[in-house]
Amino acid sequence: MARIRLENVTKVYKGGVRAVSDASLEIHDKEFIVFVGPSGCGKSTTLRMIAGLEEITSGNIFIGDTYVNDLEPKDRNIAMVFQNYALYPHMSVYENMAYSLRCQKAKKEVIEEKVHKAAAILGIENLLKRTPRELSGGQRQRVALGRAIVREPSAFLFDEPLSNLDAKLRVAMRAEISKLHQDIQTTFVYVTHDQTEAMTMGDRIVVMKDGLIQQVDTPMNLYDHPGNIFVATFLGSPQMNIFEGTIVKKGEEKHFVSIDESVDIAIPEVELCQLSEDVYPLEAYLGIRPSDIKIDESGFPVEVELVERLGEQTLIYFHLGGRKEFTILSLVEPNALAKGDKIKVRFDVSKLHLFDKKTERNLSNAIPLIEMELGKAKLSEEEKAQLDKRLIGHLTPKSVVFLASEVKTEEIKGGHRFEVKIEGEKDYGDKKTYYGRDTSGIIIPFVSEKAYRKGQKVDLFVDLDNLNYADEEKQRITDDVEVDTTVYPASLDFRPRGCFLTEDELHNDEKAYKTVKAIRLGKKTLLHLEGAETHQKLLYLVESSDLIYASLPIYMRKRRKSK
């Protein structure tokens, strides 16, 4: 039994095809984690890199505390269950299950004990004398599981093991694999393209697309709080309705207005608390699940185009502004609706999802950068002096910034205190996010296991090391790394041979540098680079990219002058 850790793992095939990009993930000991995504997203490649069946291009993999990049698959103490069973057709079930133990030269009585124990767990004791051709698909899959169990590995890796089975048998095998995990208490890593398998089996789910990890969370948090439009529409059947439009200010309220203005909905303030007031109007998408649309006389008038009755559930299709496709409403109560009926529908505003149109990221799920004017932050002279020591260059600080994830409810020795009044909350299943309004009017989100009521006053704390000054252009901030006072503008070029930093006039003492820290500043990223040999430290401002990460190796290259 062991945890599995991936650090910036990348796989690039010949020809520059990038199958997996910068995958970083920690799989906990005894956890059942599921990789899910469409075909070609990189989930099976990631699994094969963990198993050692696929060589990684860059990054590190640890199983337990063992660095396994250079270890052969047989030395990693893992067992893999494939989609096509891979049983030896000329051997009996017993011999198939015992084969790996015989290769390890285990004693006969040990083999006998382990095979019968695994067979008892899987309920195939009466099949041990049969050959694979005498078994059904489900029985063959149990044998493949049994062959893995007898090895008593640190982790089990499953590569779409149920995709060859019929629908009824898949449901039964899902339950058996989940029960198996509970019985043997070992780390399970499971790959599937079936969202139902992912939602019902995993403790946590890793959603992938185009080689990138989109989001990692519990099944219900992914469903209720998707990080972007892809996750929102990939999980859930029927999928989430997405409307195109703009978020605008109407007096003190923020409204989402669809492109044809037929949908106009007031947005609760806590949904957009991390956005500054100068971003509006903001082009955005609004998402709402079919089950969160209600038939209500106070709603928008629509005409029923199609009715699908699916037993306990009925799907109602209609057209609404902001969508070219049908909008879908899901009902569980009996109804007599038919094509051509006129109804009115209302969105449950507590279940809305708002996504930025450019990035497609969830506007209310981000870890926001809290910013407040320097005077309103009420810093003491001692606190200002401590921040002054970390200034980079000649800044003219106008505000203080910090991440919402760094806000604590427990007092921090030497930390800065904010007094807030609770304005609202969001339930994330295993934790709650509360929204408190500071005396300066800024809303500060924070996570707590404690329960707070609306209107309650709470003291929040931020470590001074996590507080930063920002200048009026928001392109430089305080930091505790000693660097040259000059910030150089440059560009990054990601190529199969590596990541190259390009600028007009290089200031480097060597060719290869390592990224000490990468700080996101809106559309820009502030890079702290350190030379591999000379340890020269440089500061660069580049365009933000999802491929930038701490420890990223960067090679320096002067920009070619056009003739």
C-alpha cells in the first residue's frame, strides 16, 4: 500500500505530439482515484507512465517514497488490469492466477493459499479448473482481478477494465470492484471514459482534456462546483445548459443578460466577489443544470419543442435566448406536457454557474486574489516595515494583495487581522466557503469547518509573509527572493526540445535556468529564474500560460532581428 506522486510529468511523442502536459498529482494511500475524460485526453498514457510501460519525457514519479522513473515495471510493485483481460488461453484459471507467483519462485503452499484466498474474495472458487474460453466476459474480468490480487501490490492500476462488458454486467462489476477496494484497502487508480463509472466509484476524480488535468476533486464537488465549462458539461447527463451573454452592472446589482436579452438574471453578490468593479461589462457564459430549471409562472415564457419520458424522469426541450441548441429541463414529478405547450421557466439562482468567456473558467470557483487599497488595509507601522523589506525594485505600492486560500480563522502570531461580517456561504461537501465583508467593503472568502451564521462578525488572519504590496500597474509585487531590481519583458516559446525564453537583449550568465517561482499577475506571469551553475537570479515578465510551473527548466535565447 502506498501513495503515488506525480511531479510535472510530461509525455511528448516523436513528431512533437504532446500526450500529457505538466501533470502534478498526489494520490493518497488506500485511495480510489479515477481518471476520466474523452478519448485521446492522456488518461491511459498517464496510467502507463505510472506503471512504467511508457517512458516519461520529463518530470518525476514516486510510488511511496521510491523514485521510480528509472525502475522497470516489474520492480514498481504494482499490478495492472487491462481492458482485454490478457489471460493465457492454454492455462486454467488457477494457473493464470498463480503464474506471477511461480515466476517469483514462491513456495507451492504460499501459491495455493493466495490463489484460493483471491478466488474466495471474487467468488470464482468453482471456476479454478476451467480455461478462459469456458468463461463469460465478467468471469474473465474476475480472473484478471484475481491474478492482480495474488501479487499483493502497493497499488492496482485499471485501464478501462469494464469497457468490453454489456451494460448490465458493467453495473454489477462496478459494485464488485468498489467492494474489492473496501475489502483489501489498497490504492486503486482507475481509468475510464464513462462518467457514471467515475462518479459512482471514485473517492476523487481527475478530469483530463488534451493532456491537461482540468480539475481534481470529489465526485459531488466536481458536479456542484466545476472549475471550467469542460468539466461542467462533461459530468452530468443530460449535460449542463450553457448560455452566452454579458454580465453587466444595474445599479448596485450584477445581471447576466443573454446575447438576445431574452434572459436577464440578477446574480448573487458572493458569486462574483473576486472580480473588481472595473471589469464590467464582462462577456461570460451562464450554466444551469436541467434539474435546476423549474416551471414557474414568474419565469421566462417558452414553447415546448420535445418531450422525452424516461420512466421516473421527463426531459423537456425548448428554445431560449443565448443558446443555438435546445435548452433542457428535467422533471421527476408526473406531468402531461406535450409539444406546443406554452410554459414559463425559472432558473434556481443559487445553482447558477458563471464562466469567463475568454478562459472558460468558473468565475465563482477561482481562488481569488484579494486586493484592497493600502489605506483601507489598516497596516501597522511594524507591518509596513516588514513588507518594505521585501520590495522588489522601486515600487509605488497602492494596494495590498493576498490569496483567499491563505486566509485563516485561527490567530497567526505576527499575522495581520481582518474583521469581517458573514454575507453568505457555499457548501463544498467536505468543507464550507464563507464570504465575509471587511470594514473597507471588500468581500473576503475563506474556508472553515466551523459553522458561522449570516451577519456574524469573525476575525480572519493572514501571515505577513503572504501579504504583498502591488504597484498601480499590478505588474510587480513584493517577494522574499533576492533578485536583480530590474524586471525584464520577454516571451516564452514551448517546444519539444524545451522551453526557451526570448528577448532582445539577454542579461544571462549561462544558458540554462530554473524557475524558482512563478507568480500570476492577471495576463502576465512574474518569473524568478536562477542559473543552474552560477546561481544568477533574474526576474522576467512574460505572458501567462498553463504550462508554466515552479522548477520549469528554461533556456535563454536572443531574439533574431528581422532583415
